[in-house]
Amino acid sequence: MPALGVEGDGVTVSGISSGGYMAVQFQVAFSRIVKGAGVLAAGPYECAEGSVAKALTRCMAPNRLAPPPTVADSVARVDARARAGQIDAPAGLAEDRAWVLSGGADRTVERPVVDALVAFYRHWLPATSVAYVRLDDAAHGLSAGHGMISVSDAQANACATSEPPFINRCGNFDAAGELLRFLLGPLQARGDARAGRLDAFDQRPFVSGLAADAGLAEEGLVYVPDACRAGGCRLHVAFHGCRQNLDQVGRRFAEGAGYAEWAATNRLVVLFPQTVTRNGWAWGSWRWVVNPKGCWDWWGYSGADYATRTGPQMAAVRRMIARLAEAPGR
């Protein structure tokens, strides 16, 4: 992992599906350094409350007996975590921005769940700081399935698709560009990703214990524009969704989601941390971990502290950010 002197206290994050949940919990837990989140197809902070059953129902496909959490429920959970010193004070969210997308054909994370996320954000943020995009309305004329909406992947699925690799083409809608513009302000036009380099790095030094026990791969990716090698750039963290990690799609998410084209012309480093696919035991481990789709931990498979600053994945990504913020050459 290179030391690049990025702005470590003005980080933005984004993610799709489990990556969207990870983006939300990272923003809330580290609100002192995170200044905005772009979220596709996910719900409010700690929606699952450490329960697989709640994750599969109220946080994905809610019903009358298992509705999404109310704003009051979510606020109480954040306040309790903050009082316990497990996350940053929620006052740190006040100046953030949030860009949220829900697809009209998404039956994986249904609209009421995303509505609950927007309501959660509107409790903490001014109305003008929350953008809610629904890709099923007359303004867009599109109905998006469950996936990252991109103009950069030449083999992207049709808009309404909810199938691997979960990268969809919906006309000229560019989710990476839309969310980055909303979070960061006016940007230069998207450019050529070849004006930078997508590098692999070893994630193991940033993990306490075995990377696989934290649900993390040994290797992560970071896109660095040539102009950022000497330092002074901003940092965005992009969390892939389930079944989008290096194990399952190679570099396709990092190369096809559309972030690099915007980063290349806007002095923006993009970190793509990676999960690992696991279903039970792993070599060298005595710990049983079930995560066969390579999801980020938003329901507790890595431990009860998964949504706090000390959660294994949360702490590892925070250390990655700290490394990128070190002065170049260190």
C-alpha cells in the first residue's frame, strides 16, 4: 500500500448492496473523517442488529411482521453506540452529504428498506444534503435491477437485471459520476482511466489476526491517478457488493464501476478493499465463518462489534486510509 498523502479527514465512501451497508456503517462509525456516502440498494445503520434473520427480512425483503427499522429505532441504536464510545459522536454527520439510489426492478433490497435509509439520513442531515434517486420514475424512464449502474463496463447487464456481476447499463446514467459530483462538488469531465494505475496491495498488514477470519481477502486494490503520486489528493473508498470481489469477478468491479474515469481527472484516489469468499473453515484457521457470497459484514459474521470502530473489517479499512494519508515516500 503506497503512502500518498491523501486528505485523510475528508474521506467519502460508497457501495452497492452489502457494500452499501458497509458504506453506511463506516460513515456513521467514523463520522469525524467521513464527509459523505453514496449508497445503492441498502438500508440504515446496523439494520440487521447482528441477526441473519433480520438481515434477510426487514433489511432486504420486509413484510408486515418484519418491517424496516423506524427512524427512532435507528437513532436510538446510533446514540447507544456513541454513548458506549464504540462509534464517533453522531454530531459528526451534520455536515455530511448522502446520495442514495434504489432501482424500481430491485427485488433483492426492496424500496421500503432504502426509504428507511433516506429517512435515517434526513434525521441527521439537512434536506439539501440528501439526494434520493429512484431509477423507475418518469424523469429517467428506467427501471433498474440490483446492481451498480455504470457506463464504463462494455459487457454490463441490461438495466433491470439482478444477476452477476451486478453491473448494469441504464442508458447514460452513471452512478459513480452522479454520486461523486454530489459528494465532492463540481468535477472535471470524466477522463481516461489509463491516466492512472489500478494496483494490488497486501491487505494482511491492516488486519488483526488472519485476514480470512475477518472476511477479508489477502489482496486489495487501489486506483491512483498519475497526478496523485506526489500527494495532495482526495480519497474515496468504494465497497463492492456480494459476489463482486476478486474471488468471483476479478477486477471487473474496480475497472467497470466507473470510478477510475472520474478519479483520473479530479485528483481522487479510489480504494477498493476486498472481501473473501468463505464457507466454513479456512487454511490455518480454527474459526468457522460462513460468507459464501463474499459479502461485507453487515449482520455480524465477523463478530458482534462488526458495525463499530473496532469491527475487524471496519478497523482494517480505517488503517488502510491512515496508510494512504501518510506523507509520500514513507
